[in-house]
Amino acid sequence: MDNFNATKALLPPGTIMQVIQGGNHAQFGNYGLQPGDGTATISAADQQAQAADLTVRLLRAVEGE
């Protein structure tokens, strides 16, 4: 999070971020733990379902629905 917070200002104005509470990087990609990923407190299925829902919402917003 330190690296993320240090570079957040480089993102375009209006950038919207959504944190999936309890998730981690490894479960997002479903490739196994990597150094610094942290321990997830939600299941991989729950995290991936939330990511899919957020992706659909983003695509609908882009399409103007």
C-alpha cells in the first residue's frame, strides 16, 4: 500500500478506485501467493465475484447504461 499511495497522484483526474475488503493480489489473479500479497480474509470465489461485478458495472458505465 505504501507504493500505491506514493504513486496514486500519477493516476488521471477522476480515477475511481474500489477496494475489495478482505481480498488479496494472489486471489485476484488466481495464481498462488506471491511475496507481499498478504492474507485474504474472504474466499477466492467471493473476491472474484466482487471483481466481476465491479467490472460489469464499469463496462455499463462506459457504455452509458
